[in-house]
Amino acid sequence: MLEMQSYQCPCCGETVEALLDLSAGDQQYIEDCPVCCRPLLFELHTDGVDWTLAVRREDD
């Protein structure tokens, strides 16, 4: 189950999209912003059909 999700980069403020794999359950991983290249911490929580994504600066 793949989903596209827009988010606002907490470093540069640009709105970008991420491709999320919901089939892997709860996840925490680091990905670079495609605009400013700073590392971001992604926290994906899944609960059946519902899911939430939080994106933060890695150093927060």
C-alpha cells in the first residue's frame, strides 16, 4: 500500500511530497528534503486504515 503525502519541510518551509509504504506498519526513518537537502525525521504511525505522518528536523 503506497500513498503520496504532501508535507511542509520544517527547515526551508517548502511543500514537497513523500511516497509512504503503509504496508510496513509503524516506521521512523530519516530522509533528506529534496529542496534544501537537510535531514528530516519521518514518523509514520499506522492503525488499520488510518495513518498519520509527522515530519521534524533531525536535530529537534
